[in-house]
Amino acid sequence: MRDWLFSRQRYWGEPFPVIHTKQGIEVVPDKELPVELPPTADYEPSEKGEPPLARIQSFVNYKNKEGKSVGKRETDTMPGSAASSWYFLRYLDPHNDKKVFDFEAQKYWMPVDLYLGGAEHSVGHLLYSRFWQKVLYDEGLVSHKEPFQKLVHQGVILGKDGHRMSKSRGNGVSPDQIREEYGADSVRVYICFLGPFDKDKPWSSQGILGSRRFLERIWRLSQDSKGKQDPLSEEVEKKLHSTIKKVTKDIESLHFNTAISALMILVNEIYKENLKNEALIKTISQLLMPFAPHISEEIWQYLGGEGFVSLAKWPEYDESKTISDVCSMGVQVNGKLRGVLNLSHSATEEEALQKSLELSGVQKALENKKIKKCIYKPGKIINLIV
């Protein structure tokens, strides 16, 4: 394909060697190649929106070697897929008026870390981008053979009929209407919370109410917590650090739904303990910002945060405070599971046995029986032999 491109075109942007005649489209004879572009000082589209070449009538009106006018040259030389296949290189050096982009600039920034797009982009854009990148690499204009390091396809939103939302099916929803009714942040949180990023997800306008209520709960916490610094219990502090870790890692892996779920669990814990702590809510506004930027900014400003929350340093977590001392451990009687016990890793065998005897399933299994032996492995299992 590359050989064909360069045999037909001496440089990018040269018109394809075809002419429009009364009989249809005809290819310019190879003996008349290459087609040379005329010089021009005006690269703006024509008044009719045609390419710049359409302004040059001497070029458009094609004449054969005998000087006879036989048709018009094709002036739309750059298909959409080609024009959109290297834009990321120009982004790296947008103000360069000497080159399309500087080699050192692209060497510093490229390749792109993450390419997000629908599955249809694999052919409609990704294929062309990779092709162009390889051509540019062969010509020594770029430093990497591949333009993107990682590809992720996002899932689609399904309409009420279970099919992908589309204009042709008429099963879509009006973004403006939903925004007016529930607010932009509620819609953003709802879409992120719907499910895994790469899976198809059904739309439900009623489901947005849950996201709206979640944001309202955080808003009430901010109003009640201004200027207050209730001490954090050990449980809330561990939950906070675990949430920071969870949200941080989930955003990086595009697991937005589980990140929001972690925030919901933390907010529930705060309400459970009736905590009013300004610093805690400011941290929550930072974690919430990627999903609900508008309300997060309002909360940050209301609680006295400096500058914009979107520019504030991301919260850090203490790894030691993300490890829970409590674990779920199976309790067996003669090797058969009779219950589950939440117990500290540091619990002694005597403590584990005492807690196990309080379980109804264990009590039933021990009726009229005597414990001969207790096998206890901290954090894993306790087995009572009778």
C-alpha cells in the first residue's frame, strides 16, 4: 500500500491522478505522471467550501498534450481518515510555523499512552493512524513505529429497547433535558457508575436519582462540617485511606464504577458516625472531582480550599492504614463449615474458640458432643474436632 501511495503521489497532498469527464472518472495515463501541484499563496477553502486547488482554474480544467480540454481534475485530495490520522503529532507542536512538527518534540511526547474509542474506530481511525505513523517512521520523520501504547474500547449505552442508542432508532435521550432535570454532575456520576467502562450498559433515567441523592448527601456533609474538626475514629480513618487508595488505582485502570462505589461506602460510614470534619469532606471533594467537577469545586471553595480543587495536589494514603486487622474466617466442626467469624488477625486461640461457640450453627453442631481438639490457623480457619 505504501509503494502504491508514493508511486502515485510524490508528496502528501498531491491530487490523485484522476479526471472527471462526461464519460465518468478516468485515471490519468501513467506517462503523464507525476501530477505537479501549481504554486498558490491562498490555502483557504473556496467560497463554496471546496479545497484550495479548486480556486486555480488552470489546474482544474485538464487538458491533454494536444491542448484539448477533456475534463476537470479531482481537487479533494485528502480523505477524512487521512486528515485525522496524524493530528496528535501536530498537537505536540501546534505553534511551529516552520515544520509540521519538530522531531524532538514528538520524540519527547510520543507514543500516546492510551487510545480510547469505540470498536468501529479500529478500522475507521486506528488503522489509518498506524499506517501513517509507519510511513512517517520509514521516512525518518518520527521516532516510534507505533503511535499508541494501549487501546481500550468503551462500551456503549443501550436505549430502553435494549439496542445501542442511535438517531436512526430514535431510542436516545436528550442530554440537555437530562442535564436540566438532574444536573450535569449527576449525569456524569450515573454514567460512570453504570458498570465496567468496556461493557455495554442499559440506560435508566430513574437510576440517575440515586446519583443525584449521593451528591446531595455529600453537599449536606459540606454544609454541616464547615469549621468543624470532629476526631476520626480508627474505623473511619482506615476507611478514608482505603478509599483514597481504591479511587486512585481505579481511576488509573478505568474502573470508575468501583471508585464511586468506594466513595459511597465512605460517605455512609461518615453518616453512621455522625461525623463533622471539614478536612475530611475537602478530601472527599478531591476524590469526587473527576466524576462530579462542578459540585466538587463548589464544596472546595465553600470549605476554604486554595485555588481550584482540580489543580490541588491529589490526596495521599498511608499503606499501613489500608490494611484491616479484621478478617473473615470459616469455622468448621469436624471439617464441615458451620459459620463465618469476623476476627482480628492477632486473636488468640482461646479468643477464637470463645467467639466460635457464640455462633448458632456451631452451637447446633456441638449439641451433646464434646470438643476433643481445636485446630486454629490465625486469619484462615478454626476447626473443632468432636
